[in-house]
Amino acid sequence: MKQLIGLFFVSLLLTLPGLAQEKGGAHGGAVRGVGGGHIPSHGPAPARAPKQNAPQRSAPAAEHQTFADKAGHPEAPHVHASGDKWVGHDSGPNDPHYHLDHPFEHGRFTGGIGKGHVWRLSGGGPSRFGFGGFFFSVAPYDIGYCGDWLWDSDSIVIYDDPDHPGWYLAYNTRLGTYVHVEYLGA
């Protein structure tokens, strides 16, 4: 009987670490189908051109766009782990939020772009962060989408932005979210 009770307590002790871990969601962890270490195999495709009869907008109709396309998905631009669908990258090349008077003012990022190049953030914040001796800044319009990033430890992947000259997309592998970033130099 003592052995049975001892075995029960040992098994209980072994399950406690798993029960104590956060399950994601509101506390910044991965949610089902987004993040969790997934790295998209490619960046987003260029946004489709608007229909010729459609009127051109100079600014989005609503300042706050909704990105939670499925229950439990983040309220930020993100990538689906299944199929690498880039949710939220559809505003097209004329989006005034991402206009730069001098694209690539500080040169082009030469450190490595895409799935084969995972970078670990080494400090800073949205206005200036770095990794590997390279420095970036988050687009002012996107700052609200990276409030749960860990600026001293998250892993990110940089992708080219096919629609907005001068901008790159920084994808957070832990969260599955991304923001527009401008290269500040090395």
C-alpha cells in the first residue's frame, strides 16, 4: 500500500510542471494555428490591385482594423501556420500609413531574409531594436501590434514587403504576428 501511495505522489509531482505552464492567448503565448515556433516558408504575395471601377481611397475607412479572423487568433497581423496565409497584409501599395519619402534611406538590410534566417532580439523597443548588429524601427502605425513582443529574447524572421518600398516585415515566431519595420543600419 505504501508503494502505491508513493507512486501516486511521484506521478503527481511529475505532472505539476506541465499544469503550471501558460496555455497561451492573452499572456503572449502561441494560439492554435498561429505562432508556436512556426516560420512561414515565404513572405506575403503582393496585394491584388483594386478593380478599375473601384474608387481609390487615400486612407483606410477605419483606423482600427480587425485581424482576429478565427476564434482565438490575435488581434494583430499574423500568419496562419497551416498554409502560411498572411492575414492583414492586403492594403496595397498606396497605403498612406506605410509611405516613406526616402525608401531605404539607411541602405538595405543585408543580414539574411526569409525562413533560413532566424534572428534573436537583443534589446530595445519598437522605436529602435536590434539583433546581430543590425537595427530597425517599427512603423508608427504598427506599434500597437507588438506590445507583447519580448524585445530582449523573441526570435524573429525578416521578410521583404512586396507592396511598401522601404519597409520589411518582422515576423515573431513565438506569437505568429508581424509588423512593418524600417532598417536603420548596422
